[in-house]
Amino acid sequence: MSKGTLILVVDDEPAIRRTLQTNLTARGYDVNAVETGEEALRRVEESPPDLVLLDLMLPGMSGLDVCRAIRAESSVPILVLSARGEERAKVRALDLGADDYVTKPFGMDELLARMRALLRRTPGTTVETGTVRAGNLSIDLDARRAYRDDAPLELTARELDVLIYLMRHAGKVVTHRMLLAEVWGSEYGRETQYLRVFVSRLRHKIEDDPVHPTHILTEPGIGYRLQPAD
């Protein structure tokens, strides 16, 4: 999978940039490493990466601002690198469109596993075809486009994967563990905060009243259930 895969590393610490570049290159990845958010956005435009490793604490333009800017233009997977104690910032990054995060200091095996999980979910790697329907929602799997009442929905790749799984099990309770394993990978099972963020974002896009949802319902302590509209 790594051959020809371009990773953009954004971190202002030279030691981390060198370590990541050395380890990722040794495993066959192509790597661009930059130290500022401004340079990261230039690289995204000039040489679109397959995955972005993004530090939250950057000089000048913050990692959160970089995440917001990238997501406004691209669905490229974003894996946030954060320090311990930045829980609110990590959740905010997910809310802005990041797909996952690892906490510094991290092990290379953990980072590589999370990278592989995200790259497996990159648009274009799926072989699914056809259409999934549930009430007034439909998803064209070939084009990876979602619709509500035939109007297109602007969803990120991760939001789309969550919605596909819920729609395929419409009317049934999907546990947190099942949903995490399907969308993020089998090594995920306790990151229920991911689901809270992504389900909240989906509700804002498909519900008439996101505060009182009628489509994506919470099963307290268990998971979620998609209730198709009549």
C-alpha cells in the first residue's frame, strides 16, 4: 500500500520531522515534511498528498486552522499529532474534519497502524458499487455521493462511511464497537468520542432539527440506530 503513497508531515519540531521522514521513507512512503501551516497549505495545493500528519501546535497558523482550510478544499485523510492534555483541541480537530489523532509521544507501530486504517478508507480504494437507500436518504457508492430528498449532501469521507454503515443496518441498533471497527478499523473500539463528533456532524447535515434528531437516534450506552424517514 505504501509504494507511491505521498504523506505530508506538518510539524515544527525538527527531530519529529526527521524521525517521521526517515521511518516513513524506509517503509516505502513518499514524504514531504514542512514546519508551518502556511507551507502545508501550499504543498497540499501543489502536490496533493494521500494523507496528512498534522501537529496541532504550530507557529503562526495553528494546526486547527490548517485542518479547517484543508477540509474546505479536500477530503484527504488528516491524522492529528497532539500533546498530552490537549483533549479539547483534539475533539475540536475532529469537529473541523480531522479523521483521527495520536498523542505524543507515540510509538511508530501505533502511528503506522492508524495511517493504514485511514489509507484503507481513502476515496477511490473502495470496490463497492451500486446504491444504498434508507427512507429519503440515498448513497451512490460508485461516486461516493450522498443525497437527501435527491439533494446532494456535502459529507467528508469519514462521515460518508459512518452513514453508509448506519443505512445498511437501518432500523437496527449498531453498537459503538461495530461502527468503530467498520469505519476506523478493528484496532479501534474505545474511541467513542469519535462517534459523538461524527454523528453530531451528520445530524447537522441530514436532520431538520439536529438537537432533536429523528433519523440518527442514540441508544444510550450501546450505540446508534438510523430510523428512515417515511
